[in-house]
Amino acid sequence: HITDPTLMREFRKELFGNMFSKVRMQNFNARINMTPLNAVEKRKMSWPFSSFEAPDYLDGTLAGDAGFDPLRLAANKDGLYQLREAEIKHCRIAMLAAFGWPVSELYHYQIAQSVGLDSLLAVGGKAPSVLNGGLDNVFALLGLGLFFAVGGVLEFELIRRRKEAPPVLKNFFDMWREDGWDSAGNYGFDPLGLGERLCSDDYSKQVMQAIEVLNGRIAMLATVGFVVQEFVTGMPVVTETPQFFKIM
């Protein structure tokens, strides 16, 4: 029976961080009981590869880690960190896209009419994209240019930050250290102070990280689904499947 509050927080963090894995529970118990970790059962991958052992670098430390890497793409901890960095960036872009795509198809035409401007949607009222078209106008090109410019500045300064830390950018680009919270994708950017309000301890921080990663993965699948669906059917997703967008 665990009565110490610090130990209980560690228990909850360990339990959640490995997606409620039985092996993580065994690792935690091994540390509490001071038993050798080599006596603990090896961690397994998530379904549908649950009969295979998870790579050693997928130890449940990262939020959203289900031990799933059948192709061993990460290879080691350094590779895993780089892939998580890429994943979280794609997650954030995909979450914006998964929201903006249907909203533009639902409301852009009405907004354009109300201010007396031409609609920027592609043919058939579809969201502008590489496959749908509609990217050959000034506003779309300016938007894309701004997007890549901001992204380029962030990446350039982040690379430079690893070698030299400009004082003016120290807080914004310090993704490596923030009160002991060293996580991929952490730019130290929180103008509303949500981190302090919602993440009072390590456990709650890991919960918020897991929420972001899991929602981002769903958003990446959803955005790819929008692209393929509209390319194949030639119809906006809000028209073909209106039952999913009634709330909007």
C-alpha cells in the first residue's frame, strides 16, 4: 500500500506514461522492491504486434509511447527524439488543418460574400490544396509564403540554438531545459500561461503531452482522409459526409 504522496505521483506518472502497460507496472514495482530489472518481463509492442518485444528505446518515457516501432525507424534514443520532434510539429500543423479545412468549406463563401470579395475555394467549393487546386491566387500564395517563412525562421533559430544561445531567444527557443521538463517540441511558448494553470506537476504535464500527441495523430489521419476523399469523389467533405459537421 503506497501512502507517500511523492511516491504516489510517481506511480501515476509511470502508469500513464506507458499507456497503462503491465510491464511498466512491473518496472515500477521492481524499483520499489529493489529487485533487479533484468528479472522483469520485456515490454511488448501495441496491437497488432503485441507478440513482439518493443525496442529498448521505447521505454514509456515519452507521452503517447505504446512501444510501436516494428520497422525500428528510430534505432536509438537520439533518433527517437528527432522523430518525436518531427511528429509533434506535424501533429500541430495537422490539428490546425483538420479544423480549418471543413470550416473553410462551410463558411468561407458566406464570409467572402458579406465583405464583397471573391471566394478563394477551389472548384466545387472544396478547400484549396495541391490536389484540389485553388492555390494559384495571390492570397493563397501569400499565405503559403508566410507559413514557410515563419517555419523557416523557427527551424533556423532552433538549429542555431543548439550551438549558441542568443540571449534574446533563450526562453523562446529553449526546448531542451524548462524547469526539468525536457521534451521534444517544447519552444517555451505559452503566452496565456496555460502550462502553469493546467500542469501543476510532472504527471499533469505528461497527461497534457499525451493529449496533444494523440489528438495530433488523429488529426494527421483526418487530414489525409480529407485530401484522398475529395480527390476521389470530387466533392467537399462537408457535403459528402454532412453528419460529421452539423455542429459547425
